[in-house]
Amino acid sequence: MADVTLTIDGREVQAREGSTILDACRRMRIDTPTLCQLDTLTPVNVCRVCVVELEGARVLVPACSRKVEAGMKIRTDSERVRHSRRLVLELLASSVDMSLCSPQVRGWMDRYGAAPGRFGKQVATVAQPVKVDNDLYVRDYSRCILCYKCVEACGVDAQNTFAIGVAGRGFDAHISTEFDVGLPDSACVYCGNCIGVCPTGALMFKSEHDMRAAGTWDESKQTVTETVCPYCGVGCMLELHVQENSIVKVTSPLDHSVTSGHLCVKGRFGFEFVQRRGAKG
Amino acid sequence: MFGAGGGTSSYREAEETDLIVLWGSNARETHPIFFHHVLRGVRNGARLIAVDPRRTSSAEWADVWLGIDVGSDIALANAMARVIIYEGLADTNFIAHATTGYEDFARCVEAYTLERAEAETGVPASAIREVALAFGQAPKGMICWTLGITEHHNATDNVLALINLGLLTGKVGRYGCGLNPLRGQNNVQGGGDMGAIPTRLPGFQDLEIPQIHEKFSRAWGGADFPHQKGWHLSEMFEAMERGELRSLYIVGENPARSEADQGRAVRLLSGLDQLVVQDIFLTHTAELADVVLPAAAGWAESEGTVTNSERRVQRVRRALEPPAGARDDVDIICDLAARLGSDFGRPTAEQVWDECRSLSPMHAGMAYRRLEELAGIQWPCPDESHPGTQFLHARLWKDPVEGPLAPFHAVEHDPPVDRLTEEFPIRLTTGRRLDSFNTGVQTNEYTSPLRRGEALVISPEDGARLGIEDGECVRASSRRGSVDVHVRFDHSMRPGLAFMTLHFPDQVATNVLTIDATDPKSGTAEFKASAIRIDRIPASVPSI
């Protein structure tokens, strides 16, 4: 594919035809906030935190999905962009518990001066009890920003199981199984690929959830080791998150050619057999 | 395939091909992340064909499901070949350029008319023809198989029949084409690569070729080791039966539960003069042992490499301290060697690997440093500037062909050994489920919400015919033994077919029923085809 030339923040840049404005920004090392975007998933353009100003366009455009075109003039740090990004972060953080988001997200809040408290204390939130209906993972939708990543990973972008979707409209929109049944009664096959893409900690290994509840979860004591899944011959790369000689979480590298970050139930959760030390097998 | 045994393609190619045949493979459940690549291929427009006695969750994604009778794969493949030849879809240029034995092959398949194939396979002639045309016409296509092909008494012939289809249509040695055995365990491929095959040394080098033997002997300080091939697993059991094999050292295998005809396996293992078992658990096999050597878990408690189904060698690393007393396999082997009077030293896994690289040309370029940098490398990788090999046998398209030509093999249909009779009228086949693995030693330790325990899965039609309720406990019997097991009706099953797993041997010892008829070349038992009968238990056990 050919290269096209566009201008971002006054600098001319070459970008591959078919790539996105976000790709170009990243190549220029312009830190661009994203929440619903992931390189392994099709953009769904829902969070709007990556918006940029495109000269001649009526509205701000999402950098994550808008393809580059020759001659585009783009501003990533105009007042209009800053204002929009700030408001998106404020609205989300005022209604959702974003305390387990990555430090990067907190960095964006600081950069854009997001003050979620300014709407007052009586604002509507999505606070609700954690759903614990199986031994493998929990769903805490009080942390859900509706980024759709879990839906995409459960659907066409990876797992193709379609156990979850977005139900309801407006403030009532929420991630739901069919008829809102518990996971054991749903189509879920417990691959945990939804956990792998969740940016807010709404979806979490039960082991992590329990350790956090007990106050023993401590990422400073954790190591992450890459190894290969012990089961079938596909050869999925695992990242074993280990705290005090116990596996507490399993992920897979997004850029691994075998997995693209995705695993099955055995690779994600089938590690207990190395944790039964001293017991008869 | 044609020498080195390994899948010819990369997973990525499944995303960019025109047709994928899953033959005797329920990849959706048994190789789920490979199936992600297949699904991307389907989304990109590839046709998916599933050949399986059961209408599996993989078959549900297929454009065409061929519900074949167990063990009739060769009849199907030969009939497809005949259609391809008659329709002028054979790649005659490729056949003339790169293959041998075509005339014999064509003569052999001539007898496999659609009518005969329908009779042997239970698949309608029109469906066989449709799939044959689709495979013949697809510009690119690949065949992937699993134990549905290889757990038969004629496993090698089954594989050859599929290879024939690839050669016939020139679907090998090109991007998006290929013949791929999906490996069932994380290092089945690597075990073969490393010479855990009776005739081979590391890198698939033939033990019985004097120059090869001499090369290894020289590297190993003039070591004297056998010049003739050893026994494969099934031959070992036969040797135990004859009393020739009296001492056995088992590393990481549970044959007391995983072998077909379990009663015989346990009897033979129990009758040995000496049994040493090295394992991470005190398995049922270890319970029979004179000496148990506790081992560290290869994937999480020690260093090394494994090879996957696209020939990608990848690092495994130590993430956990093993339990007290459990030791790395390499350390145990070196200690054992010292006790036997050989000094293997105290090599690290990397040092062992570097020795392997110095002796195995196909691994020579795979330094640990490069395996890290490239996130694994696909063999062959002959030197440290080589990127690895995405697909095999491009050499067959060179002019002239590099290396030996690819041979056709005329193979004949040969039905399962355990014949269906009036006394044993139901065909029992075995397999895995998504959340479990083999004899359950590993998977039964985590709490899977999907797990429902062992069951004899049959069609509702058979249930009605036998007067059995869904969930009822019945007695399943083969010519070797009986087990009591709960019945589960499933619409994926065709009448006359039953399915069980090996995942819960303490609950139901499925392998009491299976037959140890083995393929003489691969040594694989015919787990996929037992003949059973199903009887109601008079004093009925309450249903689950």
C-alpha cells in the first residue's frame, strides 16, 4: 500500500494508506488516550476519548478508527480536543469506579484536568454488587465503562461465542448475558478473553478478586513469567502472574502470533494442579 | 511428512486460505486457539469442511459436515481422489514435476466409486462429490487432522490417504496450502523433534544410518548406544507380554489410565521386575512403581523449550519454585546417569539445547537469544541468520525439485479391528472436551463450571430404541470389559454411535472398553473405534 502525507500538529507525516490517525499519532510519539481501542479488536468508536480535530470536519473524529487521507490537517491538542477528552473522562469517572484503571488512565485524567467530582455527590452511578457466580472469574459492573471490548473479544474478533452483549439504552445500557442469566446458565465457555481485554478491572480472576478483598493482592510482589501452556499442541504463550510462589492470574501477550492475547479455559484457568503442593495427586 | 514429521503450514495461513478441511479434529474444543485462526479464515471467506462421526462444535461452523462412519476415512479420501481425477481437477503438472507413484495410486482409487464410498462411509455420494469438487477447485486449501485420523489400527495409512489428496491437487508447499497434524500435547511435536521416536535421533535423523550414529557417538565422547531402532509404546507392552521387557522407566506418562485395554496395561505394568516413574504427581501408574522420582512441572517450574503444531519452538520458563523434593527432569536424568557410571555433568537447559543445536541441523539457528527476540522460531532454522520456515516443501515447486520427490501411497480401506456384531452393535469413539485434558491429572484440579463428569453420550434415537432414559445408569460392555456409566443424550450423535472421554478414570474407566489394536508403524491404539453393547442395569441405580 502507498503512503499518504498528512499534517498532525503542524508536522508533516507519512502514513500507510489504510492505517488510522491513531497509528500515525503513535508513530509520532503523540500520547493519545484510548479506552475502547485495542490493536487486536475492531474499533467500535464508543468511548470518544481519542478524538482529534480534523480541519474541515464539523465534529471531532475518533483517531482510533478514522483512516488517514492525503492532505488531512489534524490537531491533537487544541482546546476543543482537550475539552472533549476532559469531559469524556469526567463523565465516565463520575458514574463508574475507575480506581483499578491503569496508571496511564490516571495520567490522562491529570493531563486534561478531569474533575469528576464537579458534578456533585448526588450523581447517578452504575454502582452495584459484584456478580460472583462461578469459581473462575467475577464481574463487577460498577467498574464497567461500556467500552465493548469484552463483547468484541467474546464475539467476532476472537472467541465467537457471543455469550455477552450490550443490553438496554442510555444510562441503563449494560453488558449482559442472554436474558441476564448467570454465567453458568449462559453460553460462556470461560476462556476469559473478556478479562484479557477489560481496561477497568470490571472483569477479574476470582483469585484476584478474593485477594483484593482480603487485602493480600500486591502487584509489587508479583513477577510475570512467559511460558507455554501445558495442554494441547497449539503452543499458546502464557504470562504467569505469580505472587508468593502462587499463580494469581494468567494473561497472554497481545502481540503473540499464536494467541493475539487470547486463550482457552484450560490455558487461562487450568493451572491449579501446580499449586497443590504436598497434597496427594 | 515426506521425511521430517511436522505440520507443513503456519496458523496464519488458515486465515488466508480458501478452504479448510478439519478431518477427525474437533479443534473448536481440542485446539481452541488454533480454531480462532480458522474462524478468521472463515470470516475472510474460506469454506470450512468438517469430517467427523459426531456433529461437533467445530462441525457447527462448517459449510459442510461429513458425518462419516468411524474408521472409513480412507474410503472417503480415495473416493474424493477419484472424483478429482475424473473431473480433471488433479494438478497434473505438479504430479509430473514433484511426485512419484501416481499411477499406482490412481489405479487404487479407481475402485472407490461414490456408490462404494457411500456404503463404506455412511456419507451420501452427493456430499462426497460436493466436497471433492470444492477441494479440487479451491485455489488454496489445507487439511488439518487430529486423533480422529491417528487413533486407529491403520493410522499411518489414514495420514497417507490425506497426504495423497494434498499431492493430487498440488496443495502443499505453497502459502495457504498444507497438511497439518494438530498436536494433542504441548510438546508432542517437540518430543518427535528431539528423537523420542524409536528410529530417530534429534532432528528426525535416522539412528540406523551409520554416519548419523557416528556423528552423535563422537559428540557424546564415543558413547556406545544401540544401532537399531527401539520399541514404540505398543511394542513395549508386547515385549512385556513376551517377558522380554522387564524394567521400565516412565517419564511424565500415565499408561495405567491412558492405555487402551486398561486391564491388560495394569497387569503388564504390575508384572515388571522394576518400574520407575518420574512424574509431578503420584499417578495411578506411579502407585504401581518400585521407585517414584518426583519431578518439577515442565511448563512452570523449569526451563526449556517446546515445539507447537506449526513447528514453532518456544521457551518455557520457571515461574514457580517446585515443591520440596521435586526436581528438574534434566537434573534427575544427569544424576541417574552418574549412578549408572556416565558423567553428564550439570548442564543447564540452555546448554542441553545448544548441544542439540550442534547436532540437529534443523534447530541449529535457534539460540535462546533468538527464540526470545522472534517469539519462537519455526523449524527448519539452519543458521543464526535464518528467520525460520513459515511453510514446508516449497522445494517441491522448484525447478528442478530440491531433494526427494514426494511419493503417493496407494492405501486401501480397512475397517476397525473391533467389528460391530449383533452382540456388540454400537460404535464407541473417544475424545476430549473443551475444559479437560486426557486422564484429568491436571485438569481435574481446577473447578470448571463446564464440567459435567463422564457420560456415555448417545443419540436420543438409540436411547429410545434401547428403552433408556436420559441420565440413566447403564452398563456399557466391550469384548474386554464393562463399565457402569450414566447416559447423556446428545443430538450431535448419529444412531449407532457412542462417545466417551478419558477425563475421569476414577469415575468411569473408559479404557476398560477400548481396544489395543495398534498401528504397526506409529504404535497408536485404536481408541477411536471400539464395539460395545449397552444394557440396562436390572436393579436400576438412581439417575443423576
